[in-house]
Amino acid sequence: MSNFLDAGINFFNAGRYFEAHEAWEDMWRSTRGPLRLFYQGLVHAAVGLHHLAHGNLNGATAQLVKALAKLEQYPDKFCQIDNRQLIADLRRILANKAPEPVHINKL
């Protein structure tokens, strides 16, 4: 797992979604191939949760929908991440429209 991916997960799991987004954004932009959309999905998830934590429901909804559209294209376990659980958590948050902690489980 790359240092940026791992750092982003640590920020994300601490509820520091903006910092997670920053850690993953350069990684996403510099990656080509099949990993690119997965990383972009992580960026969207972090931005969506950041918006939700700051009361921007419309921005959160838009970003979480984008995150799910990308992350759902990948297997349940991907990049040493429990992608299935992450997707389930993001769906629940999107349905409830309420901030709650999300934890990315590393495998």
C-alpha cells in the first residue's frame, strides 16, 4: 500500500476528511490505469463526508453519489481495503443524510 493511500486512510479514520482528500488527490491525479477511478472514488468519499460534517447536504450528496458510482466498480476487497464495508457505510450515510463516523478497514 502506498504511503499516500495509507496516510489518507489514517486521516479518514480519524474524521479528518479534508486531509484524507489532500493525501489521495495527488495520488489519484498521477495514477493511470484501473486504480485511477478507485482512488478518485476515495477522494469523492472524503470530500462528501467533509461537506456533510460542515452542513453542506447538497455537496455531500453529490460527492457521495460519485464516490459510490466509482467504488462499486471494484471487488469487495481491493487495494487491501474492505471496499464492501466502505460502500455499505457510504450508502447508509447517504440514505440517512446524517454525519456519522466511517472507518476504512485495512485487510
